[in-house]
Amino acid sequence: MDWLKAHKNDTILIAVLLILGGALALFLLLTRQTGGTARVQVDGETVMELPLGRDAQVELGEDGHANLLVIENGTAQVTRAVKAVTTKPVYIKLSPNVTDIVPIARACEEAGADGLSLINTLLGMRIDLRSRKPVIANRMGGYSGEGIFPVALRMVYQVYKAVKIPLIGMGGVKSAEDVIEMMLAGASAVQVGTMNLIDPWACEKIIGDLPRVMEQYQIRSLSEIIGGAHHG
Ligand SMILES: Cc1cc2nc3c(=O)[nH]c(=O)nc-3n(C[C@H](O)[C@H](O)[C@H](O)COP(=O)(O)O)c2cc1C
């Protein structure tokens, strides 16, 4: 926090509100108990209040996760609530665990989202052959990393066609080539998650590799290739 305060003029801070998953159940419980308002605090200071209301729609999945952002009404409701209490740009992060991500993306845009980031983890599971039981206590959990890249790319491609707001693409990105592919699908910016856990220098390497890979594919500027796979 001290570091952030010292660098507040030369750093872009993106705050992430965790509203999918177990935290959402707690969040909605608090919302109901505080008369329909949830407060987000950073370093003891209230930075945001979300008047979601007592009637916030929520569905509890089999894994115990509270899914609000997987239904159009829920997404629009969260987007409007956040937009009503901040002048900062609001990007809504989308779950891939849906039948069709496009109407949900459109609902966010119509409710005033400034951009979208996608995708979150895919719900997955493994079973231990010896115990014949799920390997994680929660039975199911978020699946991320290299294996989800084609799914993430497909969703970024679909959503780019459906909305006008910018997209941050993520899901299995591990190389400069993947960054370029994500941008061709429609991402204006790209995030790297799991790869950092495998190699803490992954981002530095990807950024370092980009000029060489751009040259290899005759790309003069990254902004020129956003959505490039949709043309022609
Ligand atoms: C250990 C771990 C923790 C995560 N925590 C969050 C989180 O708190 N909020 C969130 O929106 N996404 C969270 N994610 C999802 C990632 O931000 C990302 O959307 C997803 O993992 C796909 O990208 P990746 O394959 O590059 O990791 C988490 C992922 C992992 C692996």
C-alpha cells in the first residue's frame, strides 16, 4: 500500500472486485445484511459502495460457487451498480462457463461497461484413481493455463464481433505469438495469469520477445492488428 501511495502518479492501478465464486456469496450476504449496500474497503478506507439491493439475483452452482455473472440480468445489475458509484473505467470480467458468452457481453455493454476482460477459469475437475474421489476438496475448481487458450481465443473472437467496447484477452497466454493471436482475435490488451506461476519471468520474456515476433510476421504496430482476423 505504501508503494502504491508513493507511485500513485506514475502507475495505473486496476482494482479487481472479486464477484464470481465463493466471495460473491459472502458479498451478497453482506449486501443483504447492510440494507442492500456492499462496501469495498482498501486500507480501511471505503472506496466503493455497491447498492445491489436485496433482490440481487444469484444462483448457487453444484460446486458451491455463487454465479451472478453467468446470467444476463446479473451481469447487467453488477455493471450498473458499479458504474453508479465510480467515475473510473469499469471492465467486467466474463466467465467462460456459460452456454453463450455473446448475450452476456452485450448485456454488460448495454449496462455501461467501459470494457470487458475475458476469460476467467473454466470449471474443471480430476478424480484420484486410488481413492476414486475428486482430487480437490471442493470437487470442482478453476482450470487455467495453456490448455484453455483455444477456448479463450474463440470467446474473444466471438465477443469482438458483438460489442464495440475494448477487450482485454486472457486465458492460457504463454508467448509473444499467443499475444499476437489474442490481438488478432480482437483483444486490445492481453493478460498473463497462470504462466507467471510456472515462470515468474514469463511476462518479461513475452515483452522481450514481442519485437522479434512482430518483425517475423511483418507487424509494424500492435494497435494495427487488433481484430485483424475478422477482416477479409
Ligand atoms: C491461482 C489463480 C487465482 C485466480 N484468482 C482470480 C481472481 O481472484 N479474480 C479473477 O477475476 N480471476 C482469477 N483467476 C483467473 C485468472 O485471472 C485468469 O482469468 C484465468 O486463470 C485465465 O488466464 P491464465 O490461463 O493466463 O491464468 C485466478 C487464476 C488462478 C490460476
